[in-house]
Amino acid sequence: MSERYGKMREWLIKLRKKANKTQEQVADLARISRPTYTRIETGERNPSVDIAKKIALVLEFDWVRFYESEVKENERI
């Protein structure tokens, strides 16, 4: 797993936990499979634009964050 994906996983997990949701709940609300969501959260898979938008809507963040070249560690979540 690359460092970039490791960072992505951390911020995505924090957002999900802040929303008090399980992986299953996020996946259901985003209308994607739980394994798909899990692979995105662990960095094994990059989401398509459509899926990124769905997850972002559920967790209330800007979907383009998935495609930023660098996730800022000191960014407030």
C-alpha cells in the first residue's frame, strides 16, 4: 500500500467514525457493496467518480478529496 493510500485511509476512517457509521452503513447509504467500500477505505481500490460522489454525500465532504495529490495531515476533519 502506498503512503498516499495510507493517508487516504486514515482520513476516510476518521470521517466515518465521526459520522458514527459502520462500513456497512456507509456502503448501504452510498448504494455500493461493503467489500467495495472496505477496499476503498483500506486503499486497495480507488473509487470511480460516481462512487466517490456517493461516499462523499454520505460522509459530507468534497468528493474531489479522493483525487487530491496530497492529503494534508494537519487538516481538520
